[in-house]
Amino acid sequence: MRDGRLLWHHTDRARLTMRRFSDAFLDQYLDRAGDGVLSSVGCYQLEGLGAQLFMAVEGDHFTILGLPLLPLLDFLRENGELTP
């Protein structure tokens, strides 16, 4: 937004499919992940130990982390905010 005007908007979708795992695995995952996992949406960190929770991931990695980074960088370059 700039001066109340929308400059950029991007919508993306990702799909994560969790695998079946035991309660023992989940307990071990939570112990290893520590309290930091509680600050993550869904209590997983796909970029770390949380990858073990899933059997399939479809879509852009950055979208899953919360920001469609590559489309944003393209927009910034196209608008002179970053060096092309």
C-alpha cells in the first residue's frame, strides 16, 4: 500500500499432506523441537525437523513459510525497488 492505494497483491496456495505417525514419534518431535515450535503456525517448522511430519508438500516453499517471496521480489525489481 502507498497513500491508501494497493500496489501489489498476490495469492498463492500450498498443500501439505501429513504422514501417519505414532504418539511416541510426536512426543520425540516435540521434545527435540523445543519451545520454539510453539511460535510457528501449526507448531511445525517445515524448514527443520517439521519436514518429518509430512509425506507430501505441493506448492511454493516460501508460501508455506508465510510469504510468497519470489513473486514479491519480482514486483520489487519491476518497480525499481531492487536492482534487476
